[in-house]
Amino acid sequence: MTIYVVDRVVTRPGCARKFVDTYLAEYAPGARARGMTLRDVLVSPPIWFDDQPNTVTITWSLPSAQAWWEMTWKGRPDPGLGSWWEGIGGLVEERTRSVAAAADDVDRLCDV
Amino acid sequence: MYSVTRLLDVADGERDRVLAAARVGAAATQARHQLVEPTLPGVRNGGEILVHLRFDTEHQWRSAETDFAEALSDPAITRVNGVCYSGDASSSSAQAGTVYRALLLRVLPDTDTRIVNRFEDDLRRMPRYVNTITAWQLSRVDEPVGTSEWTHVFEQEFTDVDGLMGPYLMHPIHWAVVDRWFDPECPDVIIRDRVCHSFCAMADSVLR
């Protein structure tokens, strides 16, 4: 059952393109190495504003809850990961990270 | 109830001797519930021996504290993490548990009280969804000991080790709700210090 990790980032005005480029260049390779597959990078509205925030929604997938734990166990001892998010703070107004699954999978995921 | 938990790191080859001495020391405290057991494979930062004592009152512990500390002064004990705290447990199943688990954690200083309350609410929500938890208690720490200024201890009794390593880990309440407070990648993170995750076999319930 596929697990989705969703980063929703509201960028500072004019920073969306730089944020996406930086995320893909610096963050994505390590995330892939931890077992995540990049599904989507969506920009809303689809305009590179120079004076307004954009909302960037990045979706990763993992094949199971076990894979989610293996991903986070690989990342958690690495202090560089948390500091990467802190370092990119200048491009970010606010962000969330959530974990989700398809509605059809919810009952089975909870039946453990 | 007033509770005392100690996680003992022990020098190689000394565990059984220290375990026997710790059991004698625990018995001398006359705590209502005493659990002194070797930890099981899979603990993280959880020591080789788990000691858990439950007293009717804090006064009873304070009367026994000095002698118990003496019992744990063996040089083969290389590190002690622990907590003292008040509180009562909740039962979440009629089934008896066979594994006792304690999670010691430190919430970052200056975390907003409302955030701490939300974090605690999330932890309290777990036993509703993880049916292998038979009893549990979430407590704020009065007195931390060891490598961190522990602020909370979350105790559970599980049906068995599989109930801890399987449903507890794999239910979405854990990885999609609670873990965000511990995840340095999540903006909600409020626990950055290494936690103590320790568990051991339990012949009789200590939380009920």
C-alpha cells in the first residue's frame, strides 16, 4: 500500500522558482537514496510570481509503512537534514509535511 | 502513584550480577510494584537493565531513595537514565500485558504550552488505535536523571513483543500523526534530543 509524503511549502514572494530548483538539486537526491520516489512538484498558481508567494506541493511515495520507517531511520541520524530545512528558510514563508494514503487503503493500513 | 524508572547501562559481562543486586535494592524499597528485568533486543538508548518502581506516595520513595541510590552505585553501571514522576495509569484492554515499555523524551525548552498540550493529546490518542496496548500512562517528569533533562515519560504495557514491534510501529497513528513531533524534517518537531526507548518482559502488570 503506497504511502505519500507531502511537502506543502508557501514560498516567500518571488522565491518559488529558486525554491523548487534548490529542492530538486539539493534535497531530492538524498530523499531518493532514502527510498522515496518523487511523484509530483506542483506550483500554484502556475506563475513564477516575482512579488507574491506561491504554494509548492511536492509529493513523494513509499511502498509501505515499513518503507516509511526505513526512510526516516536513515534520515534521522543525519543532522544535515534538519539543518538543510533551516538553511532554506529564507525562501519559505511557511510549510507543512504530512503523510497520506489513498482512501481505499485507509482501512487496511489501520488493520495492523 | 509515584513512579521511578531507571535504565542502566552495564559493563560487558556484569549484567547478571548487577541485575541481582538491583533486584535486592528494589525489594528493599518496598515499592508496591517492582520490575527489574534485562531489556529485550530492539531497545534504543534503553540500557541493559530496566528498573521500574511504583509507590503509593512520593514520601515512600523519598524514604527509600538514598539506599536505592547506594544499590545502584556499582562501578559496573556505566550510565543511568531515569525519571521520577506522579500519575495514574489507564487500562485499554482486559487482556494482560507481557511487555513493559518506557519512552523517555525531552520536549525542547520554551515550547509553547499549547503545542505541548497538542503533543500530549496525540500521545494519549495512540492507545485508542493500537489494540496491543493493554495499559498506559503519560506523565510529565518531576526529576530527570541522565543524559537529557527528560520532560515526559510514556509507558505502555503490550500484549507481547510483536504487539510493540508490529501494530504499535505500523499503525498510521504512529507514523502519520505522532512521529511529526520527533521528526527533524517536520516543522512541528519539538523533540530533538535522542530518546530512550526501553522495554522488557513483565510477569505481572505494573501499571494496573
